[in-house]
Amino acid sequence: MTGKGPEENTNKTERKMIVDQAEKLRLMMRETRKAAHILAITSGKGGVGKSNVAVNLALCLMATRRNVLLIDADLGLANLDVLLNVRSRYTLAHVVEGKRRIDQVIQHGPGGVKLICGASGLTGMTELTDFQRQGLIHDLTLLEQQNDYIIIDTGAGISKNVLSFCEAAHQTLVVTTGEPTSITDAYAMIKKLVQGCSGTKISLLVNMAESRVEARKVYQRISAAAKRFLSAVVYDAGYILRDEHVIESVIQTEPLVLAYPRCQASYCFLALAGKLGRSAGAQGEQAGFFRKVVNWFF
Ligand SMILES: Nc1ncnc2c1ncn2[C@@H]1O[C@H](COP(=O)(O)OP(=O)(O)O)[C@@H](O)[C@H]1O
Ligand SMILES: [Mg+2]
């Protein structure tokens, strides 16, 4: 009789454990495969330059051969289509309503940038059926895998919609100017984001800065307050100088970095894209952002 000895049984158990471990690792790798870096652009106060930042940053990233998708989630003042001079019949609202598939609402703008236009109809997302919700989650998850960056223009002010996009993003760029009211509102936004405990990396961008020194002072003021009163780190995304060419480009409905690539503000956007590219590349993002966002709406 050749009965199995205790040694053989142990080997069998060990082999099974190794196979199980390998399977677990495979599953983990599938779940943690690289996905788009999700960047939300927000501000406390309106009119500080978020949409221009979103558009020009996207174009600078495109220039480095990255795939970029812009989403206009400013439900009140959706205007990325105007800045990019893109006509769009369909928006994210049509997807939610089941009238269009997500790939049918992606527009192609100048420089090859992709855009999903926003609409106030998005507030109807709260009334999704389970079926619609699952469909949207599936669609948006696909977008994470197809892009290097997804940039979301969230609109201004503290609201559930704005916060939900920011809190679920890998990084939130809070835009402020040097005006005291803008600084106060930016700090209030940062406070809300910190209280949300989402783990989004918060960076501050000073737009319409008169100088590097002025921008630095604004950053130091806000980051010091965040450290002292919120125990939070606010990263320095740098600054965009005040430049009349930005106003000109808006009037011409041609993005600044395409219309005036050699002006001061365009150089600032290039520097911002370089900085962002380095910090985003170091992370290796996980998929699942939109799953989090959609969950927020219910
Ligand atoms: N760096 C800048 N220099 C000069 N003017 C700027 C700059 N950035 C923005 N602006 C002006 O501010 C206006 C509002 O910008 P916008 O991007 O629409 O702000 P937001 O999206 O925050 O409401 C622009 O139309 C432009 O006239
Ligand atoms: Mg805007």
C-alpha cells in the first residue's frame, strides 16, 4: 500500500497556496492597471480663469503626445465648447437620458483634444434607474482606460456636484487670483475638500498673477493657513501671468496656446503642463474614479 505521507500532503497544500497567491496577484494587477490621471479644476469664486486653464493645459498636454479628454462639468456656465469653438448638439445629459452613447458625444477640438460638453440637464442624474446607472458607469470606466488625462472643469463654488468631482479626482487644481475675495473663497473650497477626506491631492494655481513674487505670496498665505488650521498640505502648481493675449484669444474663440504660443501666459501653461506631467506620471493611477463619482450622485 502506497499511502500519501504527511510530506506529500504538505507539498500539495503549499502548491495550492502558491497557485492561489498567483491568481490573487493577477487579479490585483488587472485592477491596478494604469488609468487616466483625473484632474479636477475648480475655484471658490467664478471668473478666475478655470475654463481657460482647462483648455490650455489640455492642449499643452496634447503637445506631449498624451491623450486628453476634457469634460465640461460646469453645470451652470458650461462654455468649453465656446472657448474651443466646437459645436455640439449632444452633451453628457443625452448619455444619461439614454439618447446617445458616450462615444457619440465626444467632440474633437483643435489640436486633437477631445471634449464632452456639459449641460444643466445633468442634474437629472439623480433620477437614473439602476439600469441607466450601470450603463453610465460602464461607459465612463471605458474612458479612463482610453486616455492619459481626463480634465474636468467643475465650475465654481461649494456645491455637491462640484465637490463630488473634486473629491473623486486624483488631483484637484484650485484656481485663485491675487484678489482677497478670490483667496478667501479658494481657502473655503480647500477647507471643504479637506473635510471631505477624499485623499485628492490639492494644488493651488494662481492665475492672472502680476508677477512670480505676487503668486508666491498668495500660495504661501493659503498653504500656511491650510497647514495651520486644517493640518493639510496644499501643493504649489505655480502661476499664470496676467496677459492681455488671454482676453484676445477668448474674443477670437481660439485657445491661447494656439493663437499666441509665444506670449507670457502660454509659457506659463507649458510650465504647468510640465509640472503636472511629472507629478501625475509618478503616481500610476488606479481605475475606478467614475465609479466613485457616480456613487456620489445617489
Ligand atoms: N491669465 C489671464 N490674463 C488675463 N485675463 C485672463 C487670464 N485668465 C483669464 N482671464 C480673463 O478672465 C475671463 C474669465 O475666464 P474663465 O476661464 O472663463 O473663468 P472661469 O471659468 O473661472 O469662470 C476670461 O474670459 C479672460 O478675459
Ligand atoms: Mg468656466
